[in-house]
Amino acid sequence: MRQANESFVVPENRKGFLRAEDRIKELEQKKEEIIRSTNELDEQLRTGELNYIEHTILMNEQYGEKSKEELIKEIRDEISLLTTQVKSHKKTKLQLSIAGAVIILVAVISLFSQYMPGTPTGFVIGTREISDIINYERTFEHPTETLLNLTNITSLRISGTLDGTRATVKLRIDGVDYLVGEIKQPAAQENLITGLVIAEETSQYIIATDKTTYVLGETVTITITPDAAEKSIYVAYGVETTKLDGNTYAPAVAGEYTAIALIVLPDDILRIETNFTVTQGTAPTANQTNQTNTTTPETPAEPEATPEPEPTPVTTYDFTALCTETCNIPETTNPILVVELEAGSKLTITEIIITKTKENSAPEQTKQMPDLAITTTQTATLNLDEYFIDNDRDTVQYDINEIPEIKAQLEQNILTVSSDNPGVYTAYIYATDGDKLIISNTFTITVTREINQTSQTILSNETTPITNETTMPTTIIPSETIDPCTSPDPNLRPPSCMEGKEEQYFVLESVFLKDSSRANAARITPLGNLMIKGVLFENATMSPGPADFKVSYLNENYENVPVAWIDSATGNLYLKGMLHEEDFFLQPTPNAFVIQNKRNINLAYIDRGTGDLHIKGNLIQMRESIE
């Protein structure tokens, strides 16, 4: 059978031509996988199963140089774009699904805004958003389209008043109209008596009392015109409300009263009410006589008061922070506000409440971190605020890279270091405003044993220590206090340090590459030699197994594309590119997967763009054991 020509494949059946709805589902699944995987790694870091270097290596293996927040934002932006495209074609059908997607995105943002224990303080938290209330104060009496001078907004709400019957407000973004609100005189309000939702008063029914003013002792008769079969009558006095069994009521005290009726209609509940007054005094009785049996003329009956005309219903409606489809919108700039009015209606927008992404700049380093020199009985103290600044006036938080031999304490911006272990150590500072992170220049911390010195605090090696006896610069390291074989920088140790104890030396100072089961896949010695159990395959065209150690990058479809891996069964090393040995002065590319030892010394890196492996030493193949 002849195979179909690929050029005649229906585009919709090819992966590059996914329907928008299918692509959104795929992105949601990818987002959930990123959340699950990164949460597992963060938990292992928090519990100590991984150290910071291992955590960074595993994160770089899967996601490259991007943080999980950057990955989620990219997915969210693409979902928003696709949702807008779908909305423009099938807006009505997809309103509920769009709202669901927005809710999921808000939950993801909330999840990643939480602090992850055990990570450096400078890790990116997520996109910052700020809210602002704009005093708009504009009245519309005709249909209008207005360009709003707003930038980077992700939400819009309005407050104001409607005089008349109806107004519709929309926000136009890239040709698509999002409903801000359909504003009309409310058909319902909350019943203060029963909590039911009831309709506004209409002229269909009228409630009245037989008089507007009564004296204590008189009975109030309440009538509904026309009579309603399903109704409830109440009398309210102050905060007290009494439900009547019939249509009469005997007031107990003088004051202002309200008669209220709830009438059940086929599709609504109608509330109508009227007021009456009760005064002090007693009600006159017929044939009342005095003590001399003289007949008292009957007091003429007061003419019945004319019922007050029903007040004209108020046609002004206030609304606050109204949004329908604009509570969450794709980030946009200069949208168009569309106002549509029914005849005779007038709309006043008093406030526009917006949420927008904050244009945040990273902290800046204002001067170089100095090298520090102390003895084992001294401390060095630095005020890090003197070396960093944040132009947004955000609070800057600091952290220092982990150096096991150095005791580092951070109290807000004050760094204090001390050590009991002589040596030269490489350090650098993280500085973050909670959104963006920078790393300082590297500097050294030199620790020497005390030689007839008085313990004191050293600010940096720019300051000459003052002693009670003689001046002894702390940067001078007597040869008898330093064993060359204990230098923290492996590249400074002479080869004689390894003679007769290579295996012990390598194991203690090596970096192990682990597969997904945490088994050792390869070992890199302190001198940059890569040891593997199998052999090397360059320009490889195969694919890694699920358990293999691998280095990959994310393509435009958020798929992991492997560039290097080690077969967990055979120990073979596969490279999409070539091997470069004895590259002593390693200069990793920006998108490289870098391998460092715990002293932060670069030993090797894999270029994700070319698939090339650069190592400081040589490749050692066919090792029976790499432990």
C-alpha cells in the first residue's frame, strides 16, 4: 500500500496545528506537571534529601535557566492569548470555560506566592500586581467609546450611579468586547424581615391603613388592593417586627410604625409598605357620661384623612466595584471603554478600580564586595546595604552561598562571618526585592590561625587590624599554618597531595551525577575528570530512557528536548554535540548546564544549544566502578 504523502495531511491533525481548545488543555496539563515536579524537588530540598547544588542541578536538567514562576507565566500568557482568540469567535459558548481557566490561573499564582522554606531568600516569587483607584467622575448621556490611558492592567471594575433604566459597559481589548456590567434598576432587593429576595414596588398592588394617625387603644386596619391570596402582613416598630395573623394591629406604645406586605407572585415576591403614627391619649367611647349624669355631647368624628399620594419611585441606582468579565483579563494597555445607554438614561462613573502588573526593577550592586581576612578568633561584619540599592525602594533581602567551613549570620542587612577552619573560601551574596534576584561579584574569605593577636571585629581586609602588641596584617598567611593539600580550591592543590590515595581523594571531593532513581550515573573529580562506566557516543541521534540522567531544554511547545544523557543500564554517555577535554578556563554559555563542586568551582558544562560537553580534565571511560 502506498503511504500518504505528508504534505497532504490535514493540518488540524498535525501537532503544529492543534485546535485552540486542545492546545489550552495541553498547556494546563504541562502546567500541572511543572507544579507537581517542582513541588517535589522543593520538598526534598526542605527536608534535606537534596542540598542546594543538587536541587539546582535537577531543576536545570528539567527546565534550564528558567524558574518555575517564569514557566508558569509563559504558559499563562499563552493560555490567555488562546482564550482571547477563542473568545472572539465563540464568545457566548466559552464564557464559563474561560472563567474556569481564570480561576485556575489565580490559584496557581496564589500557590507560587507562598514562601518555600529552605530556598535562598532571593528566589523569584512571581509577578507583582498593584491595585489603584482612579477618580474618573465622568457622566455619559449618549453611547460613547473612550480610549483609557491605562497600562499593563489585568483587572477593571467601576463604581458610580445610574439615572434611568439601563446601561451597558464593556471593555474592548484587541477588538474583543469584555462585559464590565449590565447596569439596570434592581429588580430585587434583600428583604430585611425574612431574608428573601423580593421585587421593587410596582403599581399593581397598594397597601393602606384606615387612618394615618391613631391614639393608643385604637386598632389599625390594614388593607391590600387588590386583595392577594398569598400574602403576609407585618408591622415594624423600631427594630421589632411583628407578623399579623389577620389584617388588624393594636399598637402598644406611641411612635412611628410601618405596615409591610409580602405578596407572592408567580415568578417573584413583591414588597409594599406604608407608614402610620400612634400618639398618646385614649380612644373615645360612645355614650360616655360625667359624674352628674349630664349627657356630654358626642364629639364630632374627625374627618378621615386623605391618604398621602404614593411617592414616586427613586430611579437612581448606585453600584460599586462592578465587573463581570473584566475581573480578570489578559494584560492589556490602552483599552477602549464602551458605554451603551437606553433612551432617557444617564450613567455616571465615579471610580475605576484597576489591577496592574508592577514594573519592578531588580536591586543593583553599587560597589564591589571586598575580600575578607580574619583569624579563627575573629569575626568580619559587613553592612550589605552599603553595597546594594533598590531603585523602587523595596526592601532588599540577602543571603550568602553555603560554605560549610564558614559560620555566616544574617540579621537583616548585617552579615557576620567567622570560622574555625583556616583556608581561602569563595563567597558571593544574593540580593532580592522579593521579585527579582541578583548575585554579587565573588570575593574571598581568608581564615588564618591566630598568631599573638587580640580577638577583634574586622570590617574587611581594607582595614588594618589593631592589636595590643604588634601590627600583623591578616592577609599574610604564614606557611606553617596552611597545608597546601587542604586548600579549598582543588585547582590549587599540587599533584603530590593525591599520590597513594587517589580513590579516597576523588571520592571525598567528587561530584556525582545521579539518575532519576538517585543512583550514581557518573563522577567528576575535583580536577575535572569525568568518569563513566560505559563509552562515549558523540552526535547521538537516539533518545534517553525515563530513568537516565539527562540534560534538556524546553522548546516552544514546552517539551523537554534532551541534548546529553547517561544510559542508566550501560553507563554510556550520549551527546548531541561533541566532547571538549582539558578546557581549563571554562566559560559556560548563558544557557549552559553547569556542574560545580561544593566550593562553587566550575568542573564542566553542557551547552544546551549545541549539545557539546566541556570538561576541565579528561573523560575516563569503561570504569568498573565510579564510586
